[in-house]
Amino acid sequence: MTQDFVYHEDIRKHSDIPPNGILSATLQTDARSKVVQFVFAPGQELSAHTAPCPALLYFASGQAKVTLGEETREASEGTFIHMAAKLPHAIHATTEVVMLLVMLKG
């Protein structure tokens, strides 16, 4: 029997991360979307990169600096970002951060 839903009681909960690491876990994937939980230790970052499809970022906890194209913005608990395909972006965690990445696969 296949499951018609994915349920996570609290996306802020996660496994232990190394003090200088980033942990990622795929929470859901199908033909149209993929949802990945990222947990950043303080000071960790994803350097500038692009995605081939539109994507959403949701910051569930913590604080980070997010570079979107030429702009840098502050992100904290509750911040939501929609990014167009191929937009250069980077994330630098200033505290421990739990973030969801949702890739929209056309």
C-alpha cells in the first residue's frame, strides 16, 4: 500500500550535527517536488550556487544571512523565500539553523 501523505510532527527536530557541519535529510520526493531539511551548525554556509528549477526556502529556526542574486538579506524563524530557477544564492548560518528547501520540478 502506498502512502498518500508525508507527516513530520516537528521539522525543527533533527539528528545531532557535527560542530562544523551541515546535515541534510530528504523528507519527501516525487515527480513534481522534493523537500529537504537542512540543519546548519553556527558559522556554516552553502556557497553561491544555482538550482535548475524554482525553489522555496523556509527557515524553521535560527538566524542566517541569505544572498539572493546581488542582495543579502537576514533570515530568521518564519522567513519564507521563493527563488526563480537559476538564481544564484548562498546561505550563511549565524546560529544553528533548521531550514526547509522545496524544489519545484516542473
